Amino acid sequence: MESDENISIDRLEDQLIDNPDPSTTKQLSELSYDETFQKKLNERAEQLFTSFDGVSHEGEGNQLGSSFYSFLVKKPYLEYEYTDYDELDRELAEWFVSADYQLIELSSLPERAKSLSIEDLRFLDLLSASDLNSLLYYILGNYGPGVSKNDQLSQIEEHCKVFARTGGLDQVISLLLDDLENSIKNNGTFDGRLFKLLTVTYFVLNVELITGITDQVLQSLSDQDILPRLVKFIEVWRVNPAPSSRIRNVILLLWKLLLIELGDSEQLNKVNEYLNRKHGIMKKERDDTSNNRLTCSPLEYHTFREDLRDKYPVLAKYQHQDEKSHSKEDISESSHQAFMAANATSSLTNLLEMPRTNKAHSIYGQLPVNTLHIATPVPSPPRTPSDFMSGGEKIRKSYDVNQSMPFIYPTGAEESLPEAIKEADELFRNALYESYSIKRLWRERQRYMSQERGNQDHYDDSDTETYQSSDNDESDVDSSCKRSLKRVEEVYEETLPYLSSLAKVLIEITKSYKHELSLRDVEQEINPATALAHKFGYSNDGSYEAVRRYLFRQLESIHTKEICLKASSSIMILLLKWFKASHVVKSYYFNSILHDEQFFDVFTSFMANSLTNDDLHGTDEDNKNFVPDEVMMSQNKLMNPEIDIPQFNFFNVCSGEWDRSQIIELTNKTAISKFPSKVGEGNKHIVKVTKFNRNYCRILTNHLQLINKILIKGVSQRTFGFIETKPTDLLKFILLNYECHSFKIPILKIFKKIIPFQGRKWRAMNMDVISQVFLNLRLSIRDNWLSGRDLESDFNNSFDQEIALRSLIQFYNVRRYPKQMEKLGYTVSKENSATEYLEE
């Protein structure tokens, strides 16, 4: 007879209910079924654990199997919160590389610079090398031996604010732009003056970001128009790349300019609130996390309403009677008819907002019509048996009801319309939610349809939204919002022909971020205690120091690429967010450029190289206590520490002091299962991780948000292209192994868009991901992303949807910015217009 120790967990339930043994019967008399079942589960778990290490763990309670099962139950919580910029010392130190110190002669600068007063700042001649060196030393905080980092930072903040108040930033920016243009012509010659001007500008802008942006600085940047001119310069550099152009520093400066001139996330939220008030959108209630009310879009509402009217034709009478009690124009009968009529036309833009009603569903269209009315007499069934009962072919019947046909059965009530249907219609009516982006897109689509039919020429429309500040503004916040929107419009108008070149340069930075240097070997050699040269007695000659310097340069190159990638990804996501605030079609245009540059493939390659790269793993000696699957989880770009070389740090070089015995760590030596943890809710181990690569966290968050922006809702072709890159395993690796709100929400939004097009087997194997989507994302009143979508129609219309989107984008840009589009080869032809035919 099989012993109790070998009883399978699958047989425990049968042992409790159908065939209880004497010991189980005794337990059931003392405890409930649930308590008895849980006790037997604990006993079985103890048996499994004892069989693993041969030691009994009886009586350990909640500590059962803590050493073996810890990797399975511990999920690290990364204490990371996304911010638009880091601390001032971190931002300033990332501006330099070690070669820059020699270029600006950092060590001898205190001796050559003269002391500056406030009056001296007003009369500086920056064409003079002496005055420029003095200004640079002043901006860098009058550093020197014995000056601590905190004292230097305080001096930097004070001096930058004083310099900005004197109005000297105008002269610096003017000379900077001239030198940038000359750098292309003087290819191959590194000009220290250009870098000094860039440094002064960068330091002043960072201090403004940290301490508060003044109107004087904003006015100076606007007057010099530096932001669009930098974008144009990047386009020129892409055609004629020159090392002397300092393109890395230009990209870092462009990032800070976007944050100052357009605004950070806080300013963007204020602008969104202002636009919601302007367009009459009650968005605050929707965004309130305490409000769990489900909502639906106008497209979902009109689709549901049409389905109800197909099923219950008498619904139109009740809806007409209820119109007087509702003041919303969007839910009126005329609005519904106009929406359905517009989508019933053959306009190309119908594919962007297509009401997928039941009668248009490809599956429901194959179903037969409903049976005859229930009151219609029918003959009795035949007495002879059917063919399949006598061995013939079985007749397959479908019991699905064609939802597009009227409901023919009596409701049992005096009224012909069931009360539940009235309640459903009222529920959807009250759940209607619309954003200002949808309103703007619909208005642009109506113009396109009118132009498409030849009814009216909209290319000469001057419907640009005005954001001029007035004396009767409600508050200073509204004035600030108008200024940001006005600046976004100006930047888009001036940079429209150059956005494609900007996107190519920024994406190339992501492509270049490839880790092909073994960190375990480098870490072993750069630390004298573990270097092979010390073991074999070659550390006294100069060869070891030469190798060490070479490895430091390689590490610095990787760190520099990481900083540049952080800036480039931040630029892309900032542009997309602000373009959407200005007009949603602007955002569609820029994310279409990113899509055309194969951003999906670049993203997947970037993720794979950062997370599944053996060069990021430590030595076998360091990983001997790791569970096999835990090595990849604990040692990647996310969990490995940032590359920090003390002798290359800006503040250390300024003071000349750093810990020369500091051991440089490049890989994470602590397994996730070894992190200190505490038991939280649900008896789960909570592991808080504070040491990780914060730069990579920002890069990863930016890229996840970019993927979400490019995957436009309803445009299936992009979703198909993204799925072809096979990103799901990489996304699941981040989602299921780390707990971080900045990662989790964007990843779940991505999964929500791609899950409808995954097969049944994939869904069955990834129910944990699907459950997290339901638990963490805001749901709609009519969520059909998991099932019920017309996938066949989505696939057949995918290319047409993309063409319709590009057509609308082209119409918008040509109509609003004809001069800029002429540079790209797009013009409006006035020949053979519809009005000429009408006149004839």
C-alpha cells in the first residue's frame, strides 16, 4: 500500500471527500474541510522539502522552506520613481567625459581665470579667451583644492542665477549658435571655445530647472530661437557628421531646452487640465483613482447603441423620448445619426473610427437568420430517425444566435422593450467619456471628408488655435499653459521638415547601445586586488597601468552611450507628449516617423542585449550560490550597478580628492533570494531594492512609453509588426520578476494591445499577465480586447488603416503648414478642382 509520504497532491481532495482514511476522518471531526485541506497541503510541502535536503523542518511554521523556495516567492520591489531630471550634481557630472577636462584645461583654469563681480558680468567680452575662461570658472563654482562638493554646488547655483539675471545668456547663446554652424565647416578641428559656451549654457539651464525657471530666461531662449535651430543643426550634422560639432552635448542640451521651453510632466498636467476646461471635458472625475466608474468612448457608445437598435427596433422611440432630459449634444439622436452616416460612407478615414457592430462582424455575418416567429405553426418532426442515428453523417448545428437580427421572443412584460435593455442604454449613456484629442481628431476628419468629396476647399482654412495671454486670464497657470502651447506650435512649425532627421539620429543612438564587453573580466582586471597581473608579478611595470587605463576608457564609453541614450529617449517621449497636447495629429506624425525607422526592431534588440547578455554576468565564483534562473534575473543592465569611475567624476577632478582604494563593482554580487525581506500582505515576501541602475530605469521607462505611443489604438498593422519582433518574453521578464510602477503600467498597456492577436495557447499559458491587466489597468464598460473582437476584419483592414492614417496626417500638415511641407515635396494642386467642374 502506498505510504502517506508519497500521496500526490492531486489525490488530496479525493482523500478528503470520497475516500477519507481514519486519520482524515478524525481531522474532519475536529476541523473544517478548508482547514483540513490546508493542513494536508502543508504536510505535503514539508515532505517535498525534506526529500530535497534530507533534513526535517517540522515546526518551522511560516519559515518552511525559506532557503529553497525563497527565489520562487520573493519579488524585488525597485524603489524607483520616474522623474524628468535627476539631482543637480548628477546632471552636471554627466555632462563631461574625461577628455573634456583637458580640452577646457580644467586643472589650470583657476590660475588663469580672474575674479568676477556682478558688474563685471555685464561687460564681459566673450570673444576674448580670457573673459570666457573667467566666466567658465565662475559658472563652475570657483572650485579648487579644499572646496567641498556641497560648497561648489552652492556656488554653482548662486553664480548661474546671478549670471541669468544680468542678461548675459543672450550673448552666450548667440555665440554658441554661430560656433555650431562653423563647426561643420571646420571639420576635424576641436574647438575648446564651442565646448565652453555649451557648458555655460547647460549649467545655467540645469540650475533654472532645479531652482525655478524665470521669465527672463524663457524670453532669452525664445528670442534666440535656440530650440528649433538645434534641431536644424542636427539635421545638417546627420548629412555632414563632424566630430568637432559635439553632437553628444548638443543632444543633452536639447533635452534640457525641451524641459524648460515646453515644460516638464507637472507643466504638462496643468496644460491637460487647461485644455479639458477649454473643450468642456469633465476629465477630473475620470482620472480620480477613487472613482471606479466604468466609461466608454463615443465610438463604443454609438456601436452599442446601433446593436441595441438592431436587436430591439422599438428602442428608437424610447431614446427619442429621453433626449429632452439629457443636455449632452454627443448623446443626442442627431449626433448618433451623423456619426453612423459618416462611417457608412466610402471615406478613407472611416477605417480610423469604424463602428464594429454585430451586423458587420465577420462571424455573425456567417450565421443564419433567426427562426420563424414563435407563434408561427410548424409541422411536427418526422417519425423516421435521422441519418446520423443510423450510421450516416452527423449533421452539425450551430446554436449561436445572430445578434444582428431582431429579438422575436416575447418579453413577458406589458411593454415591448425589456427593462434591462432600458437600463443598459442609460448605463452606456451616462458612461460616455470623450477627450479633447478625440474631439480634435474628429473635427480634422470632418474637414478631410469634406475635402475628399470636393464639397469645400479646406486648405485655406485658418483655424489655428490662439494661445495669446490676455489681461483677463483666470490665473497665472492658464497664462503659463498658453505660453507652453504657443511655443509647441512654433517649434513644430519650424522643425517640421527636420523631424525625420532628428528621429533617425536619436534612433541610431539606441542602435549603438550594445554591450559587447565582458564585465566580469574587466572588473577583475581594473581592481588591483583581483588583477591577474598582481598574481603573476607584472603589476610593477607600466604595462598593467596602460591596460587599466584602456579598460577605464572602454567603461567610460559604455557609460557615455548610456547617458546619451537617456537624453535621446527623453527627447522622443517629450516631443510625443507635447505634440499630442498641441494636436493629436502632430503626435501621430512623429510616432509614424519612429515607426518607419523600425523602432520596434530596435526596441526588441535593445531589450535582449540589456537583459539576456552573458557579458553582464559575474564570475562562476560569485554566482556559485545562485539558483540557475536567478543569474539572469540578478545580473543584467537593470540590476547591475551603474558604471562609476571615481577619478573621472567631475566634482572629484575639481577637488582633486577621491578614494583611490575604492573597489569598482560592475556586476551585482547579491542574489535576489539573499536580499533582506519582510512578510507583507498575502504572506508574500517583500524585497526592497535600492541599488540598481537608475539611468537604465529611465531609459527603459521611456522606451516602453514610446512603444505605447506608436501602437495607436485601432491601427492593427502596427500591432502586427510589433508582434513579429517577438517581444513578449522580454516584456514578461520585466513584468513578472520586478515590481515597479514605472515599468508595470506601460508593459500592461502594451500587452492589452497585443493580446487580442495572440493565439489561444499563448493566452492559456499567460493567464498571469492577463489577470494583471484586469487588476491594474482602468477598464472600459465594453472591454472586448480579450475576446469578441472581429480579428478577421482587423487583419483585412490593417494596411488600409495605416494608409488612412497617413493620408489624414498629410492633409493636416499640408493644410496647416504648406511652406514647410513644400520642403518635403508636398504641394496643393489647384488644377481640375471640383469648383471648376461645377462652373462648367
